[in-house]
Amino acid sequence: MPSKRAHIAVQLSVIIVNYNVREFLSHALVSLTKALKGIAGEIIVVDNASDDGSVEMMRRDFPKVRLIANKSNLGFAKANNLALKKARGQCILLINPDTIVQENTLRVMAKFFEENPDVGLAGCKILNPDGSFQLACRRSFPTTWVAFTKISGLSVLFPKSPLFGRYNLTYLSPDETYEVDAVSGSFMMVRREAFKRVGGLDEGFFMYGEDLDWCYRFQRAGWKNYYVHSTQIIHYKGESTRRSSIDEIRMFYDAMRLFVRKHLRRPWPVTLILRLGITLSSWMAMIRQSLRPFAAAAIDVVLIVASLMVAEIVRLGELFHYPAYAYPAVYTLPSVLIVAGLYGAGVYTHRRMSVSRTALVVFVSYVIISAMVAFFKDYAFSRLVIVLSGAFNMILLPGWRLVLRLRGRATAEGRKSLFGRRTLIVGVDESARKLLKRLRQRIGDGYEVLGFIDYGRRNVGRNVDGVPIVGSLDNVGKVIHEQRVNDVIFSTEKLSYADILSVIGRTSNRSVNYHLVPNTLEVIIGKASVDSLNDLPLVQISYNIEKPLNRLLKRAFDITTSALLLISVYPFVYLSKVLSGQPLSGFIPSLPSVFSGRRSLVGPPEEELSERLQNGQGMAAVNLGKPGLTGLIQLQGDRRLSREEQEQYHLYYARNQSVLLDLEILLKTFLRRRVVREASGERGKKRQKRSRLIVPGRKEASHV
């Protein structure tokens, strides 16, 4: 009798199957705990033998959650069935661990089931991390016609057509509630009565397809499946498969074959066409996946061939001036040599987008090509063409990688670009301030915090720890546009998940990365990534700035750059300052000290370095290098840095020093100075405008 009362008392059971997504699971459980307030509910987590500490985190941080820890990965369907047998709720929600729910999501869905007794299964609106609508949250069954429109691409070409857009129901508004064939397995709520009649998930589906199969069986049993638009969640999509050795493409198409074989029994020609279509789609998907790493190589080949053509036109005045027999070797050999060298140097694999390695490989390759041309006299047409094409490739091949890195679209191994991550923090409470401090310490993550977003407008314009409050929740989209923001980080300690999803939904048409930070401030959860916020390690084996090669390259960079600036810019700046009587100080007037070796273009401030050398404090074991005309510390402007923050900047530079990093810092210095000059000019114009308005009034008053 007591067990019966306990069974009736549970209104909602939430089931999560987890596999190696500890950070996402933790955040999902926090959001679910908030959403379950006022609801008699339970949460059951089934862990499929994770090795990332998920089970330990669950037992430590969520002791009230029922945990089933499997010894092996049983798959999605079988793991859910284990929990379904233990679930006691009148409604049961199957939800993925890489999701975030609003505070009202569970309540809205439970009420929908109460008001619609003929509904057996339902899903809600699902957003991608960038705020866009996730099409898979409402679907049609892959009948012959629906599958054909998907495989042929007609559903993409005509998404608003009821005839062609049935696969993802793209002709229907996502802001209405209606009956559908199927919903996403990342969020499926079912009625207990219906589940008892239909049964659990088909364990023949290891991953993918089991949600479609379940929806089909619910519908065949006489229950209605619904898409509910009045509440929404975020789904990060694919995190478990991304962190496993599972071949997700093969698993997905195997699931589709199983579904067709099980449910879509048609005349054999139709079935054959469906199976051939699935097989063709799987082949195309595998080809696209295998070719993706070679995209960079294809760009390189195009640029190499183009540089050879341009060099030939510049030197000889026309294309195809050489004998016909020469062109296969002329256009093929440099491409093969350089691409093979880049692959061997890891530029296409573990050292992706390495600018320095690319430049080195191009230089060595053209040295080899020059030697081969000297050896094979039949191909010694013009040495100047080789020199020109080599010079072009020394600019083009490292150059396009440098552009991508500076824009933040690609990162080097172990370090992200200083550019491209203009960031807003949503929230101004103590948690947000702690987050700001962590981000300042994590220099290599590249988050440049432009300002805070407050809940209201009352405090806009005030500064918090040296960072301005630039907007409120209701105008965050405008701030993102005006400030050219790349990343928005939500501090979730006091901010509701409903507010977070509202902001993401309202600004989904902008190219912005959204991140959530749990209350622990250990990680930043973003689209397909988790950045650690733990402190930097105290002990490092070696620092780049200590390496002889880095010192040599740094000195060569200083000499080359300062010499060019001394020849081109220095005379004009020098004369300008002398004629105007200004002191010879600043970046350009200090270039002679760089050329002579007393200073470096990039390094610590001279005053701070002198102080450290005098008292022996700080990073005594690390050579910070010569004093710099600019550097990471100087880029902070007038902001007062704590001793700890200074140490972090010095440590980061010492660990990651390279010619590319020095170039990034120089570029950012010049960009900052241009912005400051523009801002000063705008302020001067405003002052002049105000003075023109005030002065006549003063004259008139004195005359009277």
C-alpha cells in the first residue's frame, strides 16, 4: 500500500542517458532542478560507462538524483528502458544531457498533457546554441515520397512547399502548436498510460532512429504526437557522439535502414529505391566527411597554381609561353612538394593553421625546386618566374591562414588568436565579476570583454571593475550589432534560463556564439565546445621565450620591421615632432632603440622590468625579454592591473612567444590607437559643437 501512494505522488519522471558529457549534464541538471520546483517529480540519470568523471560528479553534486551506473555503453534505447522500468511519474520525459530547459518548460508540457488526454507523446520547440530553430524537433515519417524529397534535395530547394517540405515540416510556422508524426529524441514527453500500451524503445536501435520508431508506434497505437511551441529548450546536439569512437554516420544510416525494413513495407521496387537512396546518401555523407580535412590542401593547390600563372604573366607577358611538355611538371611538382611538406609538418592535422610552419615549408620547397631546375636543364626556362611564384606563395599560403586566425575562425594548437572574440558578459552580480576576473586570467582563450549587460537600464554607463555596463536585456541585440560582438557569455547564478533563451531567440539572426557558465565557474559551455576556466598551472616545463630559435626569430623580426619603419615612417614623424616642438617619445620615435637592440617591439613595460630586476620579485625564473614598445600589459591602456593579472600576462607571453604573436600584438596596438584617435576626434567635434551653441548665448547676454 505505501508503494502505491508513492507511485501516485510522482507527477513527472525525467530520464537522462549520459555518456562523457559531464559539464553539459551538470548544467542540464541545474536547469531541470529549477524547472521541477512546485512539481512532484524525480530525475533518473543512466550513465553509459562514462570515463570523464560524470558518475563522481553526480554523487558529489546531485545526491538526490537517482543514478544508474552501467559498466558498459548499452546504447540510447537500452539505457532509457532501464530507467523507464523504474520511473513512477504519470508523465515521463526523455531528455538529452546536452540540453538547457526554461524554468516553465516542464510545467507547460505537463499542463498540455492534462488538457489534451488524446496526446500520447509530445516535444517542445528546440533551439540550437546560436538561437536558430532546430528543424529535427518536428518531422514527418520517411515515407517513399518524403524520403525522396530529402535525398534529392527538393526539401531544401522548396522549404515552404507543403509538397516538398514535409521532411522537417518547414512549411509550417515554428510558433504554432500542431499534431506531427515525430519529434526529436532530445526531448520527448510521454503519457504513462500510453507508454504502458506501446512499450519501451526498440533496443535494436543502438543510437539514432529509436525516437522515430517510438513515435511511429505511438501513432499506430491510436495516440497523437504533438509539437508544442509555447516553451523552448537549447540543445547542443551531438556531444555524446563527438566524444566517443562511434561512427555516427554509419549508425545513423543503419538506423534508417532498420526503420524502413521494420515499418515501411511497400512493393519491392519502392523498397529497393528507398534502400538505394539511403545507401547513396550514406556514401555522400562519408565522402563529405573524408574530404573535409583536405579543404585546406585544395585552397593551397589553387593558390600555388595561380601564383605560377601570375609569375609567368609578370615575367613573360603571357600564359603558356613554355613548351607544352613542361606544363604537367611545372604546375604539378610545386603543388605536390608543398602539400606533402605541409602534411608532413602537421599543418593539415595536429598543427592546423600554423603560419610559421607553412612559411617554412614553402621556403624549403622552393629551395628544392630551384635546385631541381638547375639540375634538369630542360625545365630551366626562367629563374625569375620561380622567385616570383615563391614570393607570392610565401605571402599567400601563410597569409590566408593568418587572416583566418586573426578573425578568430581558426586556432593554432594550444593558443587562440588575440583577435576575433569581442565579448559581452550578461549579468553584473558577484558571479559575473568573478567570471570577468577568470577571463582576464585566461588570456589565451581570446575573450576581449567589451562590457556587461544588466537586467535593466538604470545602471547603463556605470563601470564595474573597469568595464562599462553597455546595455540591458531588452536592447542586447542592438548592442551586439553596434559593438560587433562575437561572443555572449551568460552568468547563470541569478539570470533565469527563460531570460537566457529569450535573449538567444531574439538575436538568433546575428552571427554570435552564446556561452553559459555554471555557478561553479569551472567551465564555459558553448556551441560544440567547453573551455576550462581553471587557473593556469603553476609549473611549466619550458617557455618559448627561452628557446634559442625563438630569440633569433624575434630579433630578426625586430630588425626587419624597425628597419622598414625607420626608412618609410620615422623621418616624417621625426620632422613633425621637431617642427612642432613636441618631445621625441612614442612608438615610432623609439624605433632606433629597437634597431640597436636595446629594446624590442614587443615586451614588458620598461618601468616594470626595471622594478622587477631591482627587487627580484615576480617571475624570477623566466626571462621576460627586453623592454617593449608595446605588449600585452601596454594593450590594457589605463586599466590598473593587479600583481596577479600582470603575472598572468607575463606567463602567457613567455609560454606562447612567437613572431606571429608579436605581429598580433602590434596589429592590435595600431588598431587600438586608431580607435582612440577616432574617439578623440568625435569628442572634439562634440565639444566644438557645444561651444558654438554656447558662445553666441554668452555674447548676447553680455550685450544686454
